[in-house]
Amino acid sequence: MTNKRAIRVGELLKEEISQIVLREMKDPRIGFVSVTDVEVSGDLRHAKVFISVYGSDKEKEETLEGLHQAKGFVRKLVGERIKIHHTPEIIFRYDDSIENGVHISEIIKDLKESGEIKESDSDAERN
């Protein structure tokens, strides 16, 4: 996605899809969702929408399933709001990068508390 236009369209899609999911979707399966990124193909025909879901594994599965079934509805609304020649085909993907970051932070915290990792002098000065 090196094309500047694809990047701009991706940002617009991210904003619009976030608003649609937050305010206009009534599916009870869809839980607390954040749109973390949108990658648009160079020809602007496909958009991968990466989402993060807060909840259990079952809630994550149900949310992703609900979004997959609603992608036509989302695409229709996006097409009405963003004026481009072709509204991209939307593909929802789960993004677990936030969970991975939290998990790594917890591991580092546990290692510091157990004494296996010592805080550097600069860390000690900040605290």
C-alpha cells in the first residue's frame, strides 16, 4: 500500500467504518470493537479492516462473525459517504497486536517484580 491515494482512502475508511460499527450496527453479537487499521489495495478495490475486540474468545468469535455478515451493510453505507469510483470490498480481520503488547508488558512487569530483570539507572531516576 505505497500508493498515497490508497493510504488516504484507508484513513477515510477507518474513520467511517469505526463510526458505522460504533453508532449504527444493532447486531447483539458485536461487542466492544475498535478499528485498528485499514489496508487498501493499490487499485482501491479491496480493503482489509483490522479490528480489536475486548472480551472473551467466544465474544471475539461472535463479533467477527457478526461483522462478516454485516459487511454488505457496512460497504453500502461507506459507498454513500465516501465518493470514490468503486467502493472497496471489505474484509474484516482480527488484530491481536494490542493483546500481544499487554501480554509482553505483563511478562516484563512480572520479571521486574521477581528480580530477574533490574531496572536501569534511567528507569530508577524517572520513578
